[in-house]
Amino acid sequence: MHLTVLDAPTEWSRFTEGSIERRMLLALGDQLGTSLRPKPLMLPDNSRVEVEGIDAAGRVLVQLVSNQGAYKPAYRNKVMADMFKLLWLRNSVPTAERAVLLVTELIVQALGGWVARAAADLGIEVYVFDGNAAVTLGSRT
């Protein structure tokens, strides 16, 4: 099945100015050297799904886990659901080459044990947003 990337109604969709999601996408775009914006995708049956970040060429797909505050075990489920979504999107968007999961510092806890290894084995790049920049999970000190 192939998904078609559509134009979003607005450049930033639901990500308001100053929102954590917008700051995360800007930081990751700086790190990767490409502009990333949320976009809707159309399935062959005309239903839609949104990717939280995609470059203009449709090569980089990004999902965000931007939770803040106190950690909740349910965040691990969000991480795994977004990893699943990224795998599906990477296989369904004809131009897609990279799947990137960008998480906040808080969410790094959800990547313990086998979850980070599974992401790496499946070719999902994991970056962490520290409030200013996006760095790879493995490069954090």
C-alpha cells in the first residue's frame, strides 16, 4: 500500500508557535540539515493519517513523543506505538528512507531495556530533545 503526502492546511498544522513540538521539529531539522513539518498522508481508501514531521522530499519521517512533567509507564506504550507507526509509514511512503523518533529527556526512560535495541535493529533513529537541540540517543553523556 502506498500513501500520498498531501499539503497541510497550514505550515505547522496543530503545532502552535512556541510549542514543544514545533521546537523539537526545528531542532531536529537543524541537526539533520532539512526542514521538517507535519503533513497529512492519504491512504488508497481516502482515509488520512498525519506524520508529525516530514521533509519536502518525503525522505525523512518523524514521530514525536513530547511528554513533560512526571514520567508515567504508559509513555513506553506511546514510544512503541510511534515506532510501529514509523515502520508502517517508512514502508508505505514511496520516497521514505529514514524513520526518526524524537523524544524529550523524560521519555528516555521508556527506551530502557530492549526497546532502544529494537529501534536500532529496525532502523529507527532515536534522537533526544534537551530543550534546545536534538542529539542521538547514543551520543548523550
